[in-house]
Amino acid sequence: MTIDNNEKQKRPWYLRKSWVYIMILLLFPVGAVNVLVHRNYWKLEERREYIGILVIFGYLWVLDFLPDRFSWPGISIGLVVLLVMGSLQLGRN
């Protein structure tokens, strides 16, 4: 169920762009559940944007729970993976 631009103002508060970002940033588990449950509500571009932000913040959230000796290798591996995925995406276009 996707919504046209005319009906964006009629969205419930928990599906508006700013609230989705706030939930993902401040309350990651709540934001993740909100995005994953309502992923069919948005258009494809919005869905990709929210899931991409969810993946990035999820990675940072998991890194917070790792011991300090694993944090720098985890960050460096994550950056390398992001760079490789970005270059593959740019090469595809």
C-alpha cells in the first residue's frame, strides 16, 4: 500500500519522515520494528532510504556493545565493506 504525494500529510505520526529518523536515531529497536513492520507502506525509494539508514545505525549500535578491543577492527571492516558496496553500486550505474 503506497501513498501518493497528496496523501503524505495524512500519514500517521509514526510514519512521517522526521519521526522515523528520530526513532531510528534515539530508539533503535523501536525504529527498526517500525521500519520493518511498515516497509510496504512507503514507495521503493523511501523504503530503500529508511532501510539503508537502519542498517548503518544498526551496525553502529552493535559496535557499541562490542568490547573495546574489537571496536576498531569492526569499524575498519565496516568502512571497507561500505566502500566496496558503494563502488559496486556506482559501477553498476
